[in-house]
Amino acid sequence: MFDLTLEYILLIIAASVIAGIIGSMAGLGGGVLIVPFLSLYFRVPISLAIGASIISVIATSSGSASAYVRDKISNIRVGTFLVLFTTSGAILGAFLERIAPRNIIFLTFGIVLLISVLPLIRKIGQVVPENVKNDTISEKLSLNSHFHSAELDREVEYNVTGTKSGSAMMLVAGVLSGLLGIGSGVFKVIAMDTFMKLPIKVSTTTSNFMIGMTAAASAGIYFFNGDVNPFIAAPVATGVLIGAIVGSRLLLKTKSSTIRVLFGVIIVVVAVEMLLNGVGIRV
Amino acid sequence: MNLSSRVLSYYLIWSVLVSLTIIVIGTVEYLVTGSSGYVNLSLTQLLKAGGLSTTAFPHYIYTIITGMLEFKSFAIIQFGVLLLILSPIGRIFLQILIYAKERDRSFTVIAAVVFLILLASLYLSKFIS
């Protein structure tokens, strides 16, 4: 009996370490991996699995952001500005939860995600987008920045465009995180990569910086509702934090094209999860 | 590296380490004593325990604090988890101070609005649930 308890805890920690590594590198919270793992393998009810996933998101964010902020890869100004929209979206999403047709939303965004893989794949091999000009908002808020690229072995300057469409997309990402509990990190990275033309590593690490705050906006609801079970949350938080710290070290040495492929694969996984949910198969 | 990102980076790593330490202490206590401090459940039941009226673990600030004072392992874990949840709110508060010190007016306002939104979400969570 006692051994089984330890075995369960170690299993959840192991799965969470993997979720933390992948999440911290791809710019998402690992909920896409944690939720199906808990609900399929351990038969954890979906509300508790989502509660654990919210903890996983915050742990990934805080665990990896410390390294990304120190190494100045994540763009804190872009992140803080966009968090305005994701957090307000998250509150809106939590309110909409009772009336929204979840199946239709799952199906719609599953399809949207599948389509959004295309521009991402087209850009494989690209480290820094070229010929990007600052738009009015990013000029005014000085959102453009630079980071040290290990693979190019030089300091890389980049501009920020499409702030308006990016912000609108962030509002949608926030609503999704409050409404569905998954997929918010994925849409953040897509918005920064496709609309705002940020380098992929800046997009994923800035998303990591942001997801913790977006999740915090809905975490209280799950926690005070009793959907955060300590027997599950403790190993998830422990494993994800370890994974995120490891992953944030790995990211610096990883090629941009590898990050892009990893992210592309994750998008397909999330899309499939959403489509399955849409047709009534809960994973 | 400038001062503000160093301060922010320190905050991030320390907030993580503190909550992680508390969670690990609670988990070790649970494993060693075999007691959650709350109603005794089988493993299968424990993995399904949750919801507003659950007696398997505390999920309000008051019950968590009183449980901690009695060294209940699940109350200790929940306290660490709650700190983890609150850490992004502390992070944005720290950013307000940093931007204000740098005399960056627009970002002081942006960070302050985000902070208020997060506080509002905590407050609203009572009504949404």
C-alpha cells in the first residue's frame, strides 16, 4: 500500500519532468501533456486534471522565466503589454464558461490550430525574421529588443510589428485559457511568431513569461473550488519545476529549427486533443 | 545585465524555490507518516477526491493555515501550492516598482493595470465559482 503511494508519486513526477522540459522550450504550460496523462492513466476526473494543469502552467512559467529573464531572451516589455489582454480574456472566459457551447469552440480552435501549423513550418530554418519594421505601438512603447543568439554566435536585433492583431489574438488566447483550460500558450506563441514576427525563441520564452500570469487569473477559481488536489498537485509542481529549470538551460543550446519542429508537433497534439474534446471524447 | 532584470530573475527563482521546498516538506511528511492529516482514503479514492465540499484536503486560506499549525501534511502542501499560484501576482507587483523607479510611465501604468486585473480575478473567483 505504502509502496504503491510512492510509486504513484514518482510516476507523476517523472511525467511532469517531461512536461516541464517540453513546456519550457515550446512556450506552453505542459497542460496538454498533463491532462491526458492524469485522466487516461490514473483516471483522475477532468476537473482535477485541469486544476493540476493550471499548477503545471504556473510552475513552468516561474521555473523557466528565471533563466529566460536573466539571459534576456524573453522580451519582458512585449510580455507585460500582451498580458493585459490575456488576463482580461481569462476573466471573460471564466464568465463565459457556463453559457459557451464548448464543443463548437473546441472544434473551431482545433481546426484553427491545424491550419496555423502551415506558416510555422514554412519558416523552419529561420532564426530571425528579416525586414520587419516597428509599428506605431511598438515604436511608442519601445518593444523592439535584442538577444544573444548562441547558434549565430552574435547579438541579434529585432523589431516588433502587428501589435494590434497580436493583442487581439492574445485576448482570444486568454478567453480560451479561462474557458477550456488548455491551449493558451500555443496561441500566444502563434500570435507572436505569425503576427508580430518575433524570432521563435523570443516567442516561446516570452510566452513562458506570460502564461504564469494568465493562469494565475483563473487559478484562484480552481483552487478555492477544491479542484487542486494536493496528492496530485505536489508531484506535478515538483516535477514540472525541475523539468522547466532543465528545459530553460537546454533551450539556449537548441537550434531554432528544432524548437520550431517541437512546437509544430505540439500544435498537432493540442489540435487533436481539441477535436476529440469537440466530438465528446474527453482526454 | 541591468539591475531590474537581475531583481526580477532573483524574485522568480526564489519564489519557485520557497514554494517547492514547502511542497517537498509536506510530501515527505505525508510519505513518512502515511497521514494526510485529513480523512483517510484509499489511493483510488484519493486520486478522485476534490470539489467544493471535499474533506480530503483544505482549499481555503483559513483551513490551510489552521491545518498547517497542526502540521497536517496536506495543509503544508496546499500552502506551498497557494504560494506558487500567488507568485505571478507578486511578480507583476515587483515590475510596477521597477518601472516606476526607471521612470517608465507607460509601463508603470500597464503593469499596474495587469496587477489590478489579477487582483480582480481573485476577488471574482468567489462569484464565478
